[in-house]
Amino acid sequence: MKYYIHCFKNYAKFSGRASRTEYWYFVLFNTLISLIPTVLVIQSGGRLDELMVVSYLYSLVAFLPGLAVGVRRMHDVGKSGWFILIPIYNLILALTKSDEGANEFG
């Protein structure tokens, strides 16, 4: 959970690096938190419109920290943050081991 909170504290920091652990814990907790309102709406038969609004608001709030940690993860493997826009390749890079030592991104 500390990595998730760390990502929100650095919500607009696109420089530097993010470890695999930091990135994947953010993805895990973000997914779990996003699923809670969705599951509650499905169980209620789709009648909780207010809960879906909360879910949409959370998605808007979590978008920028998610983007920032993704860019920092690309930096950690020695690639430009723009590689996050390439669908399959960015997943491969997110799973790749970090560059040892310093690289051009930190």
C-alpha cells in the first residue's frame, strides 16, 4: 500500500524512475479499488448511479498518477516515457527487469 500512496504523492512527477514493485503495486491496488464500486453496482442490479459517479471520479483522480508511474517505469528500463503509448511493448517493458545503475533518466 505504501507504493500506491507514494504514486499519489508523486502524482505529476514524470521524471525519475519507478521500480517494478512500485508500478505493479500501484496497478494492483488501483484495480482493486476500481472494482469495488463496479461489483456493488452489479450486485444491486445496476441501480446505484451515485456509486458509478464515484467510480468515474476515482478513475479521473487516478489517471494522472497512473500515467506518471507508467512513464517513470519506462524510464527505469531505459526507454522514453512515450513508449507507454505502444500497447503490447509497454507491457513487456513493464515486466522487464530494471536497468542496473544509472541511466539517462536517473
